[in-house]
Amino acid sequence: MPLDRHARRFLEMLAAAGQAKGRYDDVAERRAALANLADMVDPPGTVEIGGVREHLMPVHDGHISLRIYSPLGLPARVLPGMLFFHGGGWVAGSLETHDGLCRRLSNETGCRVIAVDYRLAPEHPFPYGLADAIAALNFVVKYPKAFGVDPQRLGIAGDSAGATLAAVVCRIARDAGGPAIAFQLLVCPILDIHGESAARRELSEGYFLDSETLTRDLELYVPGDIERADLRLSPLCAEEFAGLPPAFIHTAQFDPFSDEGEEYAQKLGGFGVPVHGRAHPGMIHYFYCMPRMIPYADEAMRIIGTEIRYAVKLPQLERRVQRRIRPELIRA
């Protein structure tokens, strides 16, 4: 299928504005660019939801923030939970850049979504972010009543670099004998940091996330003494996958990481792990966070919602006519 016309228009706008950059030097500029993009294509707070609250979680040398999203109509009940890790190459992204996505995930899946503001490189290189992710899982499992979640129906989710963290946390939890994880949701995951797939080569530039950007992200995230084949960085490089949680893996046709997401699904299935995968035609990396620019993003969330509701045994959602506070701002 050809590139979606909305995605194509978005890429053309980036190119015309001189923002289709590859390698960068200024981390603050990298972070600001993603924050500004999020404000344009999915501003925080514009999706109606049952409730949002903040929680500070202690870590070994400070605190990190957790943001808890409750779905419409179910703010007080004990619900299935979804621990979420945002993307951004381990150096960018925040609770704000993925606020809209977390709101839609909560509404569509019926889960109480707990977004983790894990620490970023270069101030906190690997394995800080992973340690925060593991600490968040343990914290929520230890205090489920504080979060209003059923620990027996707690899944882990992430997009892009956050999906790497999600996949790795699932493996670490399995190897440690728990906590039990009900499902893993990986959206446009990066699963092999030194991958050389056909998609990586063919889509290395001009499709939003260029190879030079990823290379720079990794320079900042991974210290020089760390082996990049480390499974905590590249879970696709593992030799066995038995006993991992059921997986929902969503890729985009024009995403340089699409091949590794599909290969990961095949490897999981080969070891008997239940897998539901979908390659979204015509889409690019990060499309799911751009409903104002790429309307199909909302359809993708409906698909994911149906899958997760089935996994956690919730009734399917009756469609609302008005799903957003400001639907008139979604461009055709």
C-alpha cells in the first residue's frame, strides 16, 4: 500500500520547514522538537477521560513521577492496569508528549494506565531508565490498591524506545519468577539496536525517524563499555522466548523498525507465546500519537482497545459519537 496521504503531507511539511533532520548535537533541541510536535499533533489534555492524577515514586537516588489515567465512566473501580513507557529514543519524550496517547489507551482498553516518567540519557544513561521501569512494576504490584488496579490483570506497554523497555521488563520479570504480567503491548518497537533489516536500510531517511537520529540517541544512551548485543538493549537477539506474556505487537508499514517487530512476533509465536500482530498499512513511526495530522491514529487505538479488552476480559466498548473534547480540530 502507498504511504498514507496524511502521513505524506506531514513528511512534506517537515521537509519544507527544514525539520526533517538526522543527526543532532543539542539534546535540548531534540527534546524541544518532540515536545513541539506533540503540541501540534496531539496536545496534552484534549481527550476527555475519567480522571488523571500524579504519584511520586521513590527510586534509589530520588523520585520519579507516575501519571495515572482512569477511563471514562470507571474512575472509582478496581480495573485492569497498564504500565506505560513512552518513546523518544531514551533521550527525549515525556509524560506530556504521550499524554494524548495514554488518555486514548485508557478509554479504549478500559485499563487504568500508569505512565512512567523514567529518567533519560545523557543525564541518566543505560541502565537507569530500565531500572526505573522495573522499579515501577514492582511498586505498582506491591501497592495495587493505591493505584486502583487488579495485579492479576496488569500489562506492560510502550511505544518505540519505550516498547524496548516494555519487552525487556517482561523478560526480566519472567526470569525472576515474577511479577506475573498479563500482556505486553509493543507499538512500533525498537527491538535490536544494531539491527540491519531491509526496512532499516530502505527507510533510513525521510520517514520521520532517520537512522542518524537513532545513532545519536544510542551514543548518548549506551555507555561505551556496554555490549550492544546485551539482551537488555536488544531483546530480539535472545535465543529463547518461552514463557513470556501474551503479546500485541503493532508495526507501521513505513517504519524503519517494522521488520524487527514482525520478527519478534514470529519468534514469540515459535515458542508458544500467544501473539496478535498488525502491520498498519501506509503508516509511519509515531503515527499513533498524531491524530490531528493522521486520522487513522484513532482507528489504530480502537483496534488496540478491542485486543486488550479481550485479553483482560472486559466488555467491548460501545462507540461514543464524540470521542474527543475538540473533535473539530482533527484535520481531514
